[in-house]
Amino acid sequence: MSDSRRPLRVLQVTARYLPDLGGTETHVHEVGRRLGRRDDLDLTVLTTDRTGRRPRVQRAEGFDVLRRQAWPRGSDYHLAPGLVNVIRRGGWDLVHLQGIHTAVPILGMLAARRAGIPYVVTFHTGGHSSGARTSMRSAQWKALSPLLRDARRLIGVSRFERDLFQGATGISPDRFTVIRNGGGLPTAPAEVRPIAGRIVSSGRLERYKGHHRVIEALAAARRRQPEAHLVILGAGPFEADLRALADRLGVGRSVTIRAVPPGDRDAMARELASATVVAALSDYEAHPVGVMEALALGVPVVGYDVAGTGDLVADGLVTGLAPETPAERVADALLAAARTRRTAAVDLPTWESCADELATVYRTVVDEVDQEEEEAKKAGKGGAQEGR
């Protein structure tokens, strides 16, 4: 039983954390630094190290980061057996699994269940450049259903994700909640203004992220607006293919690819503030952090009407396109959106609201567990007295 007078000891478990890049990594960092400032929580983040060179213990902004070595190093299905002892022997009041599509959350749920520690899960589902891996997702979610049923709360970062897992697992809807990613960035310096013709596409350089589709649209856009150019923000294995495509389409000099340093929110704010429009043509995003950041800065966004991006299309925040829309029509949509006047900041979730909602879930779950334990004790005493 927890002591309500002391801070709750919460362990967030995630397969990857900064300096690795990605939406989940950003989410964990942004909510972590806010939860770490709270007096009622004692937060620790547990993650893996596939390099063997990162510190095992590191102090972040108000919370500790623990890393345990993982194998194989070059794979996203890596295993880190050292996570188990940290979970089972850490004296945690609650374990929060951040992400569901790797082996790490499976190990984490098993360890927490074995130790009798209540756990919650945020899905953070992602796409994949492998068609075979993508086709297996539905079966994967169903296979995880027994572990997910034991979770105290199941958290989607979008309505799409909530509905996806309700349908795949058959778990009661009252076990699910939606806590959307925040979209806040620091204010960009006043001298940073939109650069005429600049299109930005952000995200890891993998095929499913759709950067190649933006390059194809750029080639069409430049026939109507010669100053149109593209900045791709990210790093990853698809970079050489993207550069080759740009050269083949004759727009190599109009495409810049660069990575924003992990955790450098000021740099990301400057990059997005310089855009006239942001393109989000990914095959799959549970709830795109980059899109939320662009919207928070008032930058118009054109994106595929799929998955979590579709939620934002339905809410009227993103100009939606059907998947595989021809490049000419994508170019039309990008150029039209770039001409729209930037609106004042719309009512979006922030990282502060996201962290506050998570803190409420943590406290509610621990209180429920305490109440159940108290009722079980009373029932046990009653049974003992009747036996006399």
C-alpha cells in the first residue's frame, strides 16, 4: 500500500530515449521534465542502450534516466534483460509502459505483473517501412491482449489509437483513455520569419514517413512557383534514397536535409517558424508530434487523412489528402495552404496538460489499488471472525 503523504514512485519504461530521435522519445522527455517538477511524484525513466556507450544512470531535468544494455544493437526488436531487475526490485508504486510495438513493453508488463506492481500502458504505435511488419500489427495487438487486460489503464494518444485497440483486443472501453501529445515549442525569435516557398517535412528518414512524396510534389510545385524548396528535418537510413530521388527529379539543389539536435526545442521552433507550410505525408502516425508543434506555431499543415493525423483532419486543423494522392494535387494543396494567413494559436493540448493528465491517472490508479487492498483486508478479517 502506498503512503499518500509521500511522492508516488513512478517508473516509465520506454524502448528508446534521447539522444534517439522520434515522437515517443520527445513525448517521454517533455512530460518527464514536467512531471519531474511535481512534489507529488518521484519519476524515473528506464530505457535501453543499444550502443553500450551511454551512461547507465543519468540525471535529466528533475528525473533520473536508467539505461540497460540491449541486443541486437541494430534492431528495433531488441531485448534488454537488465530491465527486469530494475522493475521488480525498485519499490515502484506504478510502472508506466511508454510504447507497445517492441519487445521492451512485453518484458516490462511481464515483470510488473510478476512483481504485483500496477501498470498502465500508453500505446504510441508507429509505422514501419517493412510491409511484412506492418501487416502483422493486428495479430500482434491481439497476442498482447492478455497482458493489456491486466493493465490498470490503457492510454491512446489519439481517438484513432483508442478505437484501434478497443477493436483489436475486445477490452472494455472504460479501461481506455485518450491523452494527446502536447504541441508546445519555445517562441521563435522575432527575426525568424516564413521564407517564401519553404516547405518543411519532419521525421525520421524512413520510407513510411513519406518524405519522398514531398520531394515528388516539390518537383511539381516548382513548375508553378520556382522559389519553392524543401527542408527535411530528420536523420535515418533513407537519406541516400531521398537525395537520389531529388537529383533524379531535378530538384536536388532545392532540397535540404538536416537533423535537429535531440531535445533542442529552440532549434525546432526556428525551423518550423521559417516554413510557409508543413507536409505530413506519413503512412502512419499515432498522433504526430511534429504536426502538433507546427500547429502550435500557427503554421498550416497538409497531411494524409490516416491514423492519428486523421483525427486532426477531422478537427479541422490539418488539410487532409487521401493516401497516394498524385504529386500534382499534393503540390496544389501545399501551395494553397502556404498562401493562407497564419492564424492565432488554436486550442491545442500542451505538454503541461499532457503531464497533468498523466499525473491524475497515476494517482487514480494507486488510490484504486490501495482501496482494493483495504477492502481485501477487511474481508479477510470478517472471514476470520466468522470462523471463530
